[in-house]
Amino acid sequence: MFRATGEAMWKGRPLYDWVLKTQKDVSIYLYPPVFACFWAPLSQLPPLPAFLLWATAVAVIGVHGVWRLFGALCGPGLRRLQALGLSLALVAPVWLLDITGNGANVLITGLVAHALAALRYKRYRRVGVWLSLAVNIKFLPVVLIPLLLLRRQWCGAALYATVGIFAWNLLVLPFAVVANGLNGILWPIIHMADYLTSLVLPHFLSLDSSVVGVAGGANWSLPDTARRLVSVFMNGNRSVGVNVGWIGFALAASLYGLGAAGAWRHRRAPMPAVAAWGACLMAAVLGNVSTLAHHVAPILLCCAPEAAKPTRSRIYGLGIALYGGVYAMYLGWLTDPSGRSLLATLNWFGCATFVLVVLLVSVAVGLLRQPCEIESSEKNESGPAGIRPG
């Protein structure tokens, strides 16, 4: 699907003409236009080299972003390596699933981690660049921009991020002009308008996961889980519970609110702020119309502050146990997609989703109960322990 969309960008064709097809067409492009620009040159390569280049780039950006984040939290040294190793070990199955499946969630995690590291050092232009690029790869990180406003950075990082969302779309211009001449000048606007009007708004308002061909236990999103549970009481009639998807979305919005409250409470402390941002991003992931196992990759951000501490609390062990339960639910669906095994049945009833909800609530409650701290860089702009950023 990425190769086909990249070729469409290379030849200056519409990206979202799939809306004219039936919903049974699963191979459809669901990402912003800028994402297709990165796949445009890859579409001209044979499949294996294209896959290897993409997987390598995603892995490098993801790991390097987390490395920079732990450098901002721990400073250089053994503790930084320990925190990185512990976090990557926790998310390794999901990250490998995303990288080998040509996903974009590890890439998103790396870009947001770069933005958080830049925020730690008050480099607001870089925050805007990284965050706006993440939004143009996948739209969900847009929920992090209000958190910049909570930090009273509406003239800093929030402004750069908002402008950057539109500025990145200029990457579409060379492909459109080469393929269509002067008629392609407006293609960046056309592509973005098609993306918002054909995909984001209608499928958000309907909360309909059927357009992406993902329903049942494989879909861990709160709206889809709510619809499945309601269908049990409606004699299995899934269509009866369509509007019930909004109950799941309301729960996801509540989780986002708890994370945002934690971000506000710890707006001057670097470590808790990272967990709050991770919780808000994961709430958006659960509130989406479709959430698969590899979409959980950004949960590393929720666990990063705890991994960075010299001594970790008991809640961290609970989080690892709960997260292990998510793996079990995914394996239950993967090994028996027919839904006959116990794990697959639990998956269908949303157990994996509720495990993630409990984990996010634990993170949010821990943030709200934790005493506020003053960011060390207010006294020393060079960063943690007097180490200059780099």
C-alpha cells in the first residue's frame, strides 16, 4: 500500500481516490500526504531494498530519538544505557512487529522523543520541527500541541509546531510540479484538503473501523471495543451499537484529560512531563477508530521516566506485568484468529484494551499524586547534572 501510494505521489496522482471504491478494498492509504513523499523514491526501488531502507531508517530514528530523550533525562553515562536497554526490552515485541510490518509507530515514537528532548533544553524551534513532522507522518500526535499551551509556550513551540504542520506539505510541491507542470502548484493544498475531508472528518465522526478492514479482537480501540461489548446484549447485532462507539471515545478523552492534568501539574519538571505526554498520546491511540498491537509502540514514553530513575517504584513492575498481558492477548489472537481459544475470546471482549487503560490510569494517578518538582535547568541551563546538551 505504501509503495502504491508512493508511486502515486511520484506520478502526481490523487492519493485519496480510494474513497470512490467500496469499503471492501482494504489496501487504502490512511496517512497524511507528506508521508507519501518519503515513499515516493522508495517506490522506484525493488521491494526488498525499499523495505530494508525503510526498516533501517525507522529503527535508527526510533532508537536515536529515545537515546536523546534519555540523555536529557539522565545525562551521559551508564544510567543512560541502562534506561535505554530496559525500555527497549519492554517494547521490543511491539517495535519489531511495527518495523517488520512497514509501520510508522516506531517512527512516531522517535520523533516525539526528539521533541521531548528538545523541550527539555528549551529549544522550541526544534520541538516544533520534530512534532510537526510527526503529525505529518501520522495525524494523532496533533493532540500533543495543546500540552505546549499548558506549558505557556503558545508563542514558542506551539507556534512552530502549528506552522510546521503546513510547511512540511511543501514537500509535495516538487512531485506535483514535475508530473503536472504549473497545474501542480496547488496540489499540496488539494492533498491536505482531501485527507481532512475524505478521511479524518467522516471516519472520526462515524467512528467506523470497517473502512480499514479491522474489526473484532484484533482491534483494541476503545470505540470498537465498546461496540463489540454492546453487541453482546443486542443479540450480536453489531450495527445496533454504532453510536455506542462514542462511549469508548469519551473514555479515551477522559484518559487524555488525566494525562493533560499531569502535564499541567509537572509542567516545570522534565521526567514526569515525559510520562504525561506519553499517556496523552496513548489515550489518542486508544481513542482512534483502529488500534492494533503495533500501534502501542509509543507506550515507551510512559515508562521512560521510571526507567530513567536510579531506583524504580513498584508501580513500574506492575506496569511491566500489565503490559506483558497485552502481549499475551495479541498472541492469543495471532495464533487463533478464529476466536476459539481462551486468549482470543478474552481479546474479543477487550481485555487487552482494559489492560492498557489500567496502565494509563496508573501512570496518570501516579503523576497527580507525585509532588511537583522544579526543573533543574531553571538554575542551570546546560541540562541535567551540568551536562551540556548534545
